Amino acid sequence: MLAISTPRFKRFLIAALVALVSSPALAETISGQASVIDGDTLEIHGQRIRLSGIDAPESSQLCRGDDSLQYRCGAKAVSCEGVGRDQYGRTVAVCSIDGEDVADWLVRTGLAFDWPRYSKGKYTDAQKEAERASRGVWAGSYVVPWAYRACIRNVDPA
């Protein structure tokens, strides 16, 4: 369960997750598939990792909303709606945090690409924004992932 209390925190958590798995740490580099344990803890290869400098609400912690009603502020979660399965049997889904599309955020920050073959252009504007701002991969040179995979498999990327 991903504990999220504010839109700013959710953006930080996603950025921290991406940075954690893609950037070298000062003392030790830990990379691999990350699982979110809670709002300030990840797990990679069985090793629990606490995000530095933050503290997120506990999963059972109660807060009051602007309507004065209590809610489990530590239990706000990533929500995913399945849209199908891929060729490997994985669930394909649109995931969001507090209503914000995670894929849109990744494309908008230059950490992922709109894949028109599957998105039908859904993330075109987000990608244009990232490109104009030279964010993420747009700051340098790259090969789109589907072309890279095709090259290493020596097949047509279309």
C-alpha cells in the first residue's frame, strides 16, 4: 500500500522511486524492481529502504479532510484499472495516484515515452511538454525502448 497524503508528496515519492532505482547512492547502489511498502519505505531484492528525509503517515493513521471527516491518510493508494493483458501475460493497466495518471507523469517528466502503437496518442501532449523543456531523456540522446528491444532482438520495431 502506497501512503500518500498530498499531491506534492506523491510526486516526490514517484521521483524518489525512479531516482533510487536509476541513480547511484553515496554509500551503496541498490537497483532492481522496487515494491512500495508504504509512503516512505521501498523494498528491492528483499532489502527494505527508507526514503531519506521524509516521514509518511502510517497505513492505519487517521486524518481529517477539509470536510472534517476522518479518513485513513496513510492508506491512500495507487489505483490501477486493468485494460488487458500483454503478450507475456502481465496485466496492462492505467494507474493513478489521487487521480493523477502515473504514466502521464512519467512521460511529462521525460522518464518514459508515449507509445502511440498502444496509447493512440494519449500521452502526446505530455511528451511534447517534456521535449520542449528538455526533461529526462530529452536532455540528451536516446533510442526509444521499442526500437532498442528490436535492435537487440534484430526484428522490426513496428
